[in-house]
Amino acid sequence: MEKSWLGLEDKAVIVTGGAAGIGRRIASVLSKCGADVVISDLQVEEGQMLDGMYCIPCDVSKKDSVRQMTEKVVKRYGRIDALVNNAGVLRPQLLVDLYGGGEEHEIDEKSFDFMVNVNMKGVMFCSQAVAKQQLKQGGGVIVNISSESGMEGSVGQSIYAGTKSAVNSMTRSWAKELGGKNIRVVGIAPGIMEKTDMRTEEYNEALAYTRGLKPEQLSEDYSSSIPLGRAGKLEEIGYLTAFLISDKADYITGTVLNITGGKSRG
């Protein structure tokens, strides 16, 4: 990918949840394209450099933490050209236990609040803070990382899917609100992607249970369900993000783009 073609050199970009997983790959791609990437994550220390990317700790579910983080970015770079709302959490649980394992496998208020606070409030707090700065500077881009489950639903992931569906709606609504001020808001909805080190043994056990399986029975063969015959590469989300925040995508806003290898309900 040519840096000069996308023109991301010296653009200041925040990637929330950028210390690991999808967020880290997105951040790395943007950095290689020449952007000044700020990793905003609870798992970093202020001023820490990860592969040349500046880090600022932030709890996206706390408005004051988000405000302080954005102020530090503006102080360092003078502007915020793009925000990538990537931070998200998932706890696999069923509405009601179907397999006799007990109520611990059912959605509880703590898990519900945890997912809503990060996946919805976090997106709102970060977008609000960044949009205020982008209004001052005359424009910018907000990219919300959603999920195919937000469009299709997913067994054992109903609350997560619900929060991602809400993110899709917020994306379309904010694009209509902010378009006249030269601020674009777009969404990316990944489907089945390659595994990351963020999938813990506990997570795999919980997800398998919701689907009536043992952890070792969770399929890694996606050829039968994905037309392209493979899981997505995390870098591919980064490439799409890079394009969307570039000036080459100036007429794209208010939409959520699937990156699923052709997988759909049909």
C-alpha cells in the first residue's frame, strides 16, 4: 500500500483498544501508512511507545478519562484527524440456560452493564469528545468498529450483538448530524476473523457452552460458511480503515461496511 496514494502522512489518529488484537493491527497499518497513531487503552502507560506509536491510557466508559485523553492528543499533535472506536468487550452468555449448567451461563446485570458501558457508552463518549475538536478544526473522520453479529445476531452473544447494532444506528445518525460540518462517520463490521491472543481459555469455554459444544469442538474450518473459504486477516480491517479515513473516501459516510469474505445469512 503506497503511503503517498492514501495521504495519511502526519494525520493524527486515535485508536481505542489499540494495544492488542484487532485494534493493534489497525493501529500498525495506519502507522505504516504514515499516520501519527495514538493508542488509547487501559493496558498502556502514558508516553509508552509501541512500535513507534504513542500511548495514552484511557477508560472509554468514563467521560472524564476520555476528555483527558483527547485533550492530551490535541496538546501533542494540535488536532485529531480521525478516531477509530475499536475498544469493545464480549462475554458469551445465553438468555436462559439451555443445557443445565446453571444461572452462571445466563445474562446477568453485571455483564450487561459491562458490555453496554464499553461498547455503547464508550463509543458515544469518544465520538462526542473528538467531534467537538473536529468541529473546531473544520472536519475529520470517525470510524466505528462494529461486528457482523450486529446485523445478523449470534448465539451466545445477544447483548454484544445488540450493542453493535446500536453502534450501527449511531453511526448512521451521527453521519446525518455532522455531515454538514465536514465530519464523516462510517462503520466497519468484521465477520469471522483469524484468532487473536485475546481469546482466552475461559472465553472459549463460555462460547462453546452457549452452543452446546466442548471447547475443542469449536470449528476452525470456515470454508463451508465463507464464500472466500477462509477467515479474515486482521490487517485487512486495517487496510479498510486506512482507506476510509483517507481523503480518497471523502464521499463515504453514514454507512457500515461488511468485511466478511462474502458471508451472510443467505
